[in-house]
Amino acid sequence: MRIKNLSTSYFTDDGIVKAVYDVSLDLSAGQTIGIVGESGCGKSTLGKSIMRLIRPPGKITNGEIIFNHQDILKMDEKKIREIRGGDIAMIFQDPMSSLNPVFTIGSQIGETIKLHQKIKNKHELEEKVVAILEKVGISDALRRLSEYPHQFSGGMRQRVMIAMALSCNPKFLIADEPTTSLDVTIQAQILDLIGNLKKEFNSAIMLITHNIAVVAEFCDYVAVMYAGKIIEYSNTHNIFKNPKHPYTRAILGSLPRIDSTLEELTTIPGIVPSLINLPAGCVFNPRCSEKITICSEINPKYVEIEPEHYTSCHLYKEIKE
Amino acid sequence: MNRTVARVSAIDDVSFKIYEGESLGLVGESGCGKTTLGRCILHLIEPTDGEIIYNNKSLKSLNKKEMKDFRRQSSIIFQDPFLSLHPRMTVGEIIGEPHVIHGTARGKEKEKKITEWLQKVGLNPYHIYRYPHQFSGGQKQRIGIARAMILNPKFVIADEPVAALDVSVRASIINLMKTFQKQYNITILFISHDIAVVRQICNRIIVMYLGKIFETAKVPELFDEPLHPYTKALLSSVPIPDPDVKKERIILEGDVPTPINPPTGCRFHPRCFERMPICSEVEPKKIEINENHSVFCHLYK
């Protein structure tokens, strides 16, 4: 998948909210990318934009999303519906909001399979649903087919969501905060499950999360977002061991760890800017401890500063060809 | 028509001490009972059985005046900054409310204390005229802290005070609480599901599971030498923000059982990777490994 210069804005009464601005990313089969950032940075909007799930007053205002040699943004509704849930699937944070409470688990997963794999035979459908439920670790699957979402725990519901997402062997899976509402031991189970399934299906995964620690173990690449922009991108090792952007460094320094006690955690003064009234120059400059004069005047370009390491920051120079 | 359908035991036969000046962490996942425990300690909920003894007196035995004294000396910081601040009260009124309730300061003197605490939590004096909705999550939490601190309490319970905040904001609130604890020598009970945060603030930790205490230890020791299999699993599931650290992850099977029908014997036995036959029959008693470390598990003697 190749995302180029994607921008999505919300046109509200108070002004235009630039939720995602000029984002470019590549992702290949079998790779995992973590999109990290705090509330309002645009990561969820990014995920939804890829699936074309943006509704008014939101609108994708610019860019291309090339998938299988076609631009998703130029596809008609019919084609998009074929892809959505088929080649590209999405898991959301709160399973209850994406599972219909009045339909059984079996019928909801069945619906997805019926739509995308065009299976009409009831028996065959049921077999497939049981198989996928067992694959995501739900024991006693045959009996549980006729149960309703409220009869499942949070962790189980998330497994059902994953089952639905994987039921059609997607090439690309977007997981938006898949474990945020779960207990940490259940989170470990779910991430373990997604990791195993990734190996089996060779799907590319985009993991959207505010939990940066999760990304360290799970992802190959990391994109850090702030106020709608990607301010740093590289492989996981670089981001954690060799972070360049002052925001990335501050965030990493603010994380409490279970393997050590720090005297004081790094803090970032001020608050995230309004996406309607972004500051002049670099969006992070008012809060940046390393800013120089040019930072409040000119928006830094997003460039490659080391092999496979991109950032938008005046402190760094683009590598020469 | 009232009919008891089931008895949900949120906390079951829990005993522990909180020492003056210490920062005690209470960790556990959903349904472990830590929030209920916090509220019982402050007598916000009445325990069904058992006692809370404060300064050698049982809370049940306190008369009205003594109870008021207790309330003045203790306070709570809540998790949700949105829900814990009254939307129709100004920040000044919110922070000053404890003084109004206890009649401990009035007029100019009260205003002075409010402004003092606003500044101590890093906000501006002119904020006293503003309403909660005009502040960010982190700022609201600072207001909650100022309110909890204004009567100079001896004992503060913080119930998931940073869970609803962004990462960078959490750090500033954690730093703030650590500073206050040292400065004012407050005893803190820090309730959290986030064990990494607890490591930063606390010197002692209690691990709870399904209404029971499983392990208690001083901070570095719990992390360096966890004893209870659940503690080991809990620690191993916390992600570390370092790709070079290769973890032996213990993946627990199944979900946390319902507190309505807890498992027999040790409540963790159905999911325990080190279980023995006795575990499903007999509830483990407390074993003191050393003066600072105790565990409830049949693996130890």
C-alpha cells in the first residue's frame, strides 16, 4: 500500500479542522507499522481515511492511496465495499460499538463471509465460521455461534472482531486501538493472537495506538503523529534507540517503565494546539525545548535524514543522494 | 419488589496495613476489587464485614465529630477529570469547597489558600473564575489534585488518577504527585491497573486478583523477584518501550472469571501455569517470605 500526501479535514462551524495533513507512507505485505500519537493527533482519522469511512463534515481533501495498483480514493462505492472487509479489514477499539447487539455472533461473522466469499450453502458457512472462531481461540465455538455480543467478555469480543476481520484473508489489516480497553494480561493474549495470525496470513498490519510500548515489540516500522502530521518515521529500532524529533524524544522520556524507576519523567509544557488554529511554522514549535528561530516561521519539510529515517524538523538536514 | 439474585463479593477477607508517610500501590486488573477497597477505606462505601482502623480507632466507632475530622484529614483524587468536577461550579468554588464544608477558612483567607494551591499545581490564579469545560484533561486533573490537597490531608487515595490522560500529560501529573508527597509527607494509597506508573510513585505494592490479595512487597523487590504466578504473568504482559528487550512472555489462558462464582480454592488456579492439585481445593494462607514480602500461594512455605 502506498499513501501519498493524504489530507483529511473536518469542515465544522468553528472552522476547518486539519485532522490529517500531507501524510505519506508505504507498507508491504507481512510488515507491521505502528501509528502512534496522543489524542487528537489524527491517527484514527488516518485509519478511517484508508477505509474511506470518513463521513461529512469530514472529507478527504487530497492525496492518493494506491492499493493493488489502484487508487482507493478514486474507486466507486461498489468497488470500495468489495474491498472493505475483504482485502482491507479494520478492527476498532470498542468491540461493542461495531458488533450489533441484536444479532448472534455466528450470524455477524457469517454475514461477512457470505458477502466477501459468496458462500451460499448454510452448512459450509457454519463450518467456516466455527473454524475462524477456533482460530482466534474461542473454545466451544459451535455452541457460541448462537450467543450474543453481551454474553462475551471484552477480550472475547475483541477476538470476535479479529475473527470477522480475518475471515476473508485480508491483505491489509487496520487495528485501531485494538487492546486499549482491555486488561493488560488480555492485551498480551490479543497481541499474541494478532502476531500469530499475521505470520499465517502474511497480512500487512497498521496498528494505531497511543500505547507506544506496545509498538516496540509488535511493529517493524513506526510513524509518530502530532497535530495531524507525521513528524517522524523509521524502523522500530531507530525510533526507540535513535529518535530525532524533539517530540518523539520527549514522549519516550515520559514513559514510566516496569524495569526501572526514573527520578523524574520528561514532560512537555503546554497543550496540543487546536487543529483549526495551528501555530505558524512547525506545529510543535510552541512546546519545543530545542526550537530555533526558523521554527516559528517556516514549516519544516518531511525529509529522509538517514537511510529509512524521515522527520520534519529544522534541526536536521536531508541526506544527499 | 426486591430480590437478591446473587452476591457479588467485590473484596473477600482482605487485611493489610498502610504505614504513615508511605506510598502504597494497589494494582490489579478489572474486577480485582481495588476501587471498591479504596472507597471502603474512606468510608464512601460501607464494608459488609470487617473494620478499617485509622489511628488506632475503628471507623465504625467514630462519632460525628471524629468522622468529620477523619474526612478532613483524608481525601481522594478520582480517575475521570470530566466527571469528578461539577460543571456548574467555578474552579475556585471547586477547590475551595472542602474549606466550605469543614468551615476551616472563609473570605479572603479562603481565597488566598485557593490561589496558593492553584499555583502549586501549575495553574494560574485567574483560573478561579473559569469553569471545568474550559480546561484540558490534564489541567482538570490538576484542579482535582488541588481540591484534594487544600486541607493539607495526611492521607490521600488516588484512584487511577492518570488513566484517562495522554502519555505526556501523565508524566507531569506523576511528577507533581511525587513532589507533593515528599514535600508534605502524605500517606498515599495509589490505585492503578498500570503497574509501570505505580513503580514510579510507590515504595510498596499490593497485587490483587478477584477480591483477594495475592502478593505484597516493597517496590524494587516485587519487580525483581515476583513470587506469585499471577504477579509474574502480570509483569510479563506489560509491554516495555524498548525493542531490544526480549521478553519471555507468559500468556495466560482464558478470561478473568466472574466474581459472582469465583473458583474454589485459590481463585487463580484455573489459569495458573504452576497449579497443583491442592490449589483447586484449599485457599492459600499468607506466607511471609521476609519482613517486606508476603504471598498467598501454595508454592511457598
